[in-house]
Amino acid sequence: LFGSQFVCVGGSPKRMRAFAQFMRRELGLAGAGEEDVADICAGSDRYAMYRAGPVLSISHGMGIPSISIMLHELIKLLHHAKCRDVTIIRIGTSGGLGIEAGSVVITDTAVDSSFQPRFEQVVLDDVVVRSTELDKALAEELLACSRDIADFPTLIGHTMCTYDFYEGQGRLDGALCSFSSEKKLEYLRRAYDAGVRNIEMESTAFAALCGLCGLKGESCHFHLL
């Protein structure tokens, strides 16, 4: 059942169900009225999982803690299922930085809020720092594929991962805000100069776990506004 070669993960269960249905159509697995897919993890509230031929489509919720739980359990599942040469791609939305609305950013390196390529995690009482480099060859392969799709401008760039949606990403419209609009813009300019082209909340943990476990991983984000 889990002999899948490709795993695609994203935040929303509904979105990943729709993606699985799309893959069934693209792979010729769905006949007339046969597009529906079953949630393999229907008995759990942790995440949803769907299969379309060689592709697993899995939701991971929002933020580093949620994607970390899912990835640990997914990687154990792939190991016990004896899956080999697995490619895992995170597909999601993000806030773009200095790019056209509707663009897709393919991540070459995930960086933290200080623009550093690292994922810091407290393990027991030690601060462990892990690399967040993603598969460069896979990024170039995805960029090459994008040239066949005229509707979505696509680029490779750094993705900044934050622990918060509001103040952590420089938003001024949360329940509180401890900085000025001028300070926000100065910070975002520094991020752009450091190579950051989009901001989201999962990429450093995703990149670190893929790298540590020997998975070929990449992250692609659609910039909505």
C-alpha cells in the first residue's frame, strides 16, 4: 500500500485531497465518477493522507510543530514499508517578497528569521542546530518543468521560515504589534537583500528532517498577494 515513490505534503486536508484527485486524473487512474479518494488516516485527527498511484498526498497543518509530527511519523512509515528513492515535495502558499503576485518560489535554502540557513531545536536541554539545505538538482529540475506552464512565473530563491504568522512575519494587523511600519519595511528590505523571496512557517523543519533522513526534498510555494 505504501510503496510510494513521491510524497507531496501541504497544510490543508482539503487541499491535499483535491491534489490527490488531480493526480488520479493526471495519471489516468480515475474513470468517470471515480475521482474520489479515501483518507487513509481517517481514524485520526492528526493529518489526512491520500494515495494516487505512486503518490502520497498528506496534510501537515500549520507551523513547525505540526509538520514535525507528521514528518517523523511519515519517515517511520516509509522506512518500515521499505520505500527507496523517495522524493518529497512540500506544496503550499506563502507571502512573497519583491516578486510578482501569482509567482511560484522553489526553495534552494530555507532560512530562519535572521536569514541564516539553520533550524534550531531544543533537544532535552541542548540547542541543536541543523542544516536546511534542500536538493539543488531537484530545484533545477522543477524549474525546468515550470517552463512548460506559462501561467505561473517561477523562480528559485531562499524561503524564510518563522514561528509566528503575525509579528514574526512583520504584519501590522495582529492583536498586538511592537514595531513601526518603517521598521518592518527596513527588515523586509534586509531579508530581500539576503536572498529571501518568500516567507512561511514550515520550511526549516522540513529541510532539516529531509536532510537528516536522506530524503530528496524540495519546497514550492505559491505567492498569493
